[in-house]
Amino acid sequence: MGLRTATASAMVQSGFNALGLSRESGFLQDWNMLRFETGPYFMFTAAVEMRRTLGAGLLQLETNAIGRRAGFQPVENRTRTTVEVAGGGMVETCKLSRTRCTRYRYENGLYVVESLPPADSFEQAAAGQVQSSRSFTLPLDVSGRGPVQALDFAALVYGLSLQPLYAPGDTATQWLATSTGPRQMRIHVAEERDYRRTCRDMDLKRYRTVNTCELLLRITPTDKEPQTTAFMGLMGPMSIWIDAETRVPLELDGRLPNLPGHLELDLAGFSD
């Protein structure tokens, strides 16, 4: 935990103590699975699980989003993000759906987007023959000495703890690797709130209610083009409530294709 993050955590805990509230410090600090759910929304329900695993010097983030609408087949989207633990560099992103498989390979100064045959698993996708590919060169950083680092949306959300986002008004930028080229995203802290949140502890098999201090982040592209990149099945622009101390996502808001308005996914459960 960095100095500024530690200071922010102390301020958060101090604020709760002053209010006479009991707050569990480090809530969700060591999670390995987060589950988000939404209630009925135009006869549509959705559940998303995000898992993280560490091994062989690599971090893997896997998301599995399943949406159900009355009278229609369930919609399922899965992603796997692989990141080097030591340097934080992106290695690969694989995206699976019923009809499509796309793989992003990250190299020095560029990334390659590959179209693969539809696959039922990430292992099957890895063995698939590349049908088409397109490479994108990354722009130089502000110093002009090297390329920027481009992430996918899962790595962007996971890495929010490294961004200087501590209070309303704070802003940061991050480059995002998309299928049409790298795009710069603006991450802005719009609000702060004290909140009482209930979710299921999957390990203890019981519900827990905790008092949290949360920050609302709005993630939008810096250019004028419409945002089409999806995260957990949602389309941007996105809003994410994160825990101010651990920076773990607690609530996500975005659009779904072919549905009006915005869909809200709330943290329903977790596992350590």
C-alpha cells in the first residue's frame, strides 16, 4: 500500500470512528471472486463473476457475464486477462461469446487483435487457427521516450488502486486497447458517499453488512467518438462505485445493446 493510499485509508477509518460507526478495515482486501447481480430490468436479469488467480509470475482476471431475458436464449460473455505481476505489462486478453472469439496479444509498442473460431473454453481458443488479425501501434507517452501502456477494461478496473484518485475532483487518464485502436479514457471522481452495503460471504455462507466509504468514478473516452468497448457485458460510458480504501468495485452502471436506459450491477457476494 502506497503512502497516499495508506493516508487515505486512515482518513476513511477516522471519519467512520467520528460518526460512531463500526467499519471493517480492509473489507474485500484479499478477494479472489466478486459476484455482481441485477434485479429484473425490462424482463432482463444478469449476473457477473470476476475471479483473480496468481501463479508463475502472472495475474489472471476472468469475468463471466450471463444475461437472461424472457423468451430469449441466455447471453454469455467471458474474458480472460493475463498480466505480468513484476512489471504490470499486459500479456494477452481473450474474449469468448457464443458466436465469436477474439484474442489480443500485447507486444512492445503495439498490440495485435486476432479473430479465432468460436470456442467453448479458453484452452480451446488457444489452440484455434487465427482467421484474421490487425495490429495497432501505441502512441508515445508524454515524455516521447516510449509507448504508452494500453490495458483492457478488466485490467483498468483492477488497477484503479494505482491511480491518483482519492477525492471528488481527482482525474486520471489511461489508454485502453480496443478492437478499433487505442483510445484514451478519462477517469473522474464525481462523488463520495458513506454507504451501508450487504452482500454474501461465499466462504462463510452468510450475509455481511458493512459500512463503507465509496467513490463514484465516471469513465469516458477523451475523444468525441461513441464508446463501444464493453466491460462485464456493459457498454460505456460507465460509472463505477469503488471502496475508497481497497479500491475494489462495488457497483457498476452502463448500457446493454438493444435495451433502453442503464443497467446497474451491485456486489452480491464475494470469496477470499
